[in-house]
Amino acid sequence: MDLLTTLDEETLALILRLQIDDSVELCPLAEAKGKGREGDLSDSQLAFKVYREDLERNAVMLKDRVITKSIARACQTDGNILTASLAQEQTASSDRETACRLGGTQLPVPVEPWTVSSEFLDDEILGKLSALYVTSPLEDPVSEDDTLELIVGAESSGWATSRRQTKRSRRQCTACQDTFIFCELGRASCGHEYCRGCLHELFSASITDDSLFPPRCCRQPITCGGGMRLFLTTDLVRQYEAKKVEFETADRTYCSNTTCSIFIRIEHIAKEKAYCPECSTLTCVICKSGSHLGDCPEDTALQQVLETAQENGWQRCFNCRRLVELEIGCNHMTCTCGAQFCYLCGEKWKTCGCSQWDENRLLARANQVVARQPAAPVPQQAARLAAVVQDLRHRHNCDHESWRYVGGQHQCEQCLHTLPSYIFECRQCHMQACNRCRRNRL
């Protein structure tokens, strides 16, 4: 077991001090045995040097931990006093303002009150911070009378109640289904909890796949602030914030230099020309090719793609100009950029008079759903097909609210991954999706 979690600070400080002193005494012996040239370190000298540096780092970490616990104790001890004092000052200031108004006296220049605030800290997050970095949380308490020291000193009754409920059991990660203690899980706004590894995977995937951006659970965004920030690395948060700007830009422009191709932020765009801060290339924001004089010339390759799209009935998003192809479902399209439009005419959804579905596509989809079931006599098979057709016709605008578990090997219709044991099927539109897609993508 880690000594930092089992010994008190004074004992640890003494052990480290003695080990550092021993290393200083032994180092000259190692230097005397060395036969190398002056200025070059032998293996033993290098080993002693690394060993002593490691001890000194641990000593610094121990001092930081002592200071951290002291600050936590001071905050808990003096927090109520500071809050009461602030309330009294604000009351006195309000009373003085009222007296000045009644007496016709000019109001004094207002002074901003001193306040202690935080963007996201609450009792639960403070408890997790304390358990992760100040105290050592117990994973498996011995008895119900054992107490789990989450924070030093007093704590709120609400958090104390939740602490007593969580100290006796380990919680399950929604994604990987492994169990963890409370301080190792981040809670989404919907109430589901994710471990550090799954959160890292979810945020990393959202950076490379804009259909997973922003990370979601139960259709509610999972932000990298608040309690989730405890489980994400600084580098990942920096990448996420950069991608957030990129993915939230409707008509994105990337550097036309194929060896660069980075996203160009809006502050580097002026007069329909985008300046790349990396390679200094100028890109036309209309045709996305290299900058040119006058009007944007016709892009032959793009025109060929658009002709192919027209021949196959593909549609183009009015917002981000991406081409989309409808395979299943009704004519209501939702692009990865968030725009909703009609697949037949490309206009904004509910602004045209086009039919909401194509009968041939609907029948093909119904046959696909019925084919999942075991073979049956022709009359029964025809009844199944008619039921699914009717179901799809009346429920084509699906919100995917209700799912059922289906055993066996299936392919997710969203990410196209094959699951060997099970799949989830929407009870309304019969879409089959893996657990991640149904929670984080749909």
C-alpha cells in the first residue's frame, strides 16, 4: 500500500529526511569508486543522483500536501464565520443606503463587496477533490459505523447524507459497467456516471467525429467544466475547446495547402479570404481553394460531384453545404452541423410542401425490419410487413425515447460496428444501435 496513504505527515517527513541524508553520505563513496573521466557520471553516481532527486520530489509533494490540508481545514473552519461577516457587511451597506435616500443625502460611491465565489464548486465536487488529493477514501468499509473522511472539518448536511449513502457501496460506470468508488466517477447532468477512462474516450472520440460532438448522455450535453474537469487532462481540454470552436462554425474553412489543412478560425478571415496562421496560405472561403483574384472560378471537380449527386438524388445541406444520402427513414434530414432540411428540395424543414416520406424507401425499410425475424408462413409474413409499414408511416418522426434489448450478433446502424452479443432496437422506428450511439449520438 502507498505509504502516503498509511503514515502521518511527520513520520513520512522524517523517513524522507533520513533517506536523503543517507544518499548524501553514500554518494561520495560511489564517486570514489568511479573510474571514468572527470565530469562524466558513472552508473552508480547517476543512480544515486536520480534516487536523491526522487526523494527530494517526494519531500516537496509531502510539504504541498500538508499545506493543502491546512488550507482545507482553514476554509472549513472559517467558512461560516466569513459568510456571516459578509452578510453583516452587506446588511449594513443596505441600511446605510436606505438612510441616505430617506435623508436626501448623496449616496456614497459604491464599493464592490468582497465575495468568495466559484464557477462550479459545490459540496460534492469539494468532497471528490478532497478524497482525490487530500485524504484517502476507503473503498470497502469494514462496518456501518466506519466513517469516510471526505473533507477536513465540518460539512453540509446534504453532502453528509449523500456521503453516508455512497460510502457503503461502489458505483457502476454507465459505459464500461465496471465499479468504482464515488470520487472516481464523473456525473452527467442526466445522472449517469462515467469513469475517467470512459470519459477520456468519449471526449477524444468527440474531437475526431463531429456526430459525437458535443459528448452527450441521454441527449444532454456533457461539458468539460464542473465535476467532469477533474477527470480530463489539460491537453484533452485544450483540444476539446479548440474543436468546439471548429465544430460550432457552420461554414468551416480549412487551409487549402494540402500539407497543412488546419481549420482557420473566423478571426483570420476577411473579405472572403482566410489567412492560415500556420503556413501563411490564403484560402478562398467560397470555393475552399487557394485565394484568387476576382470572382470565384467554377470548380470542375465540385460540379462533377454535384452532377453525380443530382443523378442519384442526393441532397446538400443548406447550412454547411455537405452532401447527404438518405438510406432509411423519412425525408426529414438532420445534418451533423445541426441544420434540419427536406431531403427532396433541400429547404429548411417544415417550410416546403414536399411529402414526408418516399413509399419505395418506406417499403424497403419495412422489409429490412421484417427480415430480422425468423421465417414464417406467407400470410404471417405479409401481416408482419403491413404492421411495420403502418408503424413507420405513423412514427417516422422518431425521438428514440424507448428501446428494447435484442440478443444475438447485430450491426449498429449508426457507427456500423458489429456487436457479438446484443443490440438495442428503438420500439418506435425499429432502428438498431449500440449502447454508445443510443446514449451519446442519437
